[in-house]
Amino acid sequence: MKTKADIVANWLPRYTGTPLGDFSEYILLTNFHDYVQRFAKRFNVPVRGEGFPMQTSTANNLTIINFGIGSPNAATIMDLLGAIKPKGVLFLGKCGGIKHSTEIGHYILPTAAIRGEGTSLDYFPPEVPALPSFKLHKFVSQTILEENTEYRTGVIYTTNRRIWEHDSIFRGKLKKLRVLGVDMETATIFMVGFMNNIARGALLLVSDLPLIPEGVKTETSDRKITEKYVDEHLGIGIKAMTEIGSKGEQIKHFSF
């Protein structure tokens, strides 16, 4: 266990309960066990890793992984995926809508993410931008349009801070940054994916409007979002990542 390659090859199965050879070439990432269960039910395949920190399910050359919440977990899974060198990774996450034009149920395909989380500083200096792989996002965009669904593009702010909705100073900061949404993982996924030469993207579902008191997420509101939008969110991700593989689309990783 002297090299990073040795460590991640041992730790990816250790964290997921899934042997390296059982992962697919294309990966969906999620924060929610429910997404993995819905994926498994859709394809009539098992969920692996119950009782492990992360759970997986695999079908049609696509593996979905629930890696948990927050930027440290996002960094961990993007490092661990270096053990299998996937051809593409798409994060299906939820975010808070910041702009007035952003409504619950909207999709955001981030053009970039502001690195407010701090975790990515262990990988790159703050001047390095957090960007997705353009070619992967181009394919996801085409898939969304084929489903007759609207989406928005713009910048996401990623933070390590989970409880901030009460803080007027932090809310004011988000307004000044002119971001579309706020989450806890996107910037980290982009940066650690870049570090590990992994093509990566994110399709975010706006699940709450945290700048107004009645828009802060609750157990009841989150349940309604899940019932109304999650199957579509998951379906778009599945279609995009399975078709990009079946059509032989190559996503190259370029350094800048």
C-alpha cells in the first residue's frame, strides 16, 4: 500500500462492498440511497453495499453510487474512482435555488462552480477554476432537450456549511456572487475529477429556495420533491450516460 493506486484499489471495494470488476465504465453519483434503490428497481438488479459507507447498483454498463453528503465525501469517491478509471461520471445532486428566476423542479447544468467548500484546496490552488467536462455536459444537454425538459446553465456555489439559511450575511454573499444555486459537492467533484483525469459533470435539481423562509427545505417539502421530480432526474441521468456509451462517444480529458 505504498502508492495512491494501491490504496484506492483496496478502498473502493472496502467502502462500497463492490469488487472492482463489477463497476461499469460509466458512473452516476448521488447523495441519496433512494436514487440507488430506484435505479435497482428500474432494472431489477440488486443494491450492493448495504451496511457499507456507500451503496451501488449496476446495469447496462452504468453503475450508480451513493457516496453520502458533503465535499469530503465527494472528494473521497472521486479519488476512489481512480481505481477503475471510468470513461465518464455524472453527479445527480440537489441544490438550493438562489436567483428569482430559478424555481423548484428546475434543472441546472453548471458551467462552473465556485470553490467555497475548502476541500478542493487540498488538490489545487484557489485560482484554478472548477469546471465540468464540456463534451459530457453537451451530451447531457442534448438528452434533456430530447426529454422536452427545460434546464438552466450558470455558476453554482459549493459550501461546506450545511446550516446557513438563518445567516443574513451568508445569504447576502450568495446574492452578490450572482450564482444560480448553492450545494455542497459540485465544485469538489469537478476539481478532484480534474486531478484524477476523470471526465465529470453535474445535473442538479433545484429542491428548495433557501433565501426565503417559506422556501427552506423541510421533511415535508423534500418528500414532495422526491415524489414529483426524482424519477425524471434519475431517468435523464440514466439515458445520458448509457447512450453516451452505446453511441461510442469519447470524452477526452484535457489539461489546462
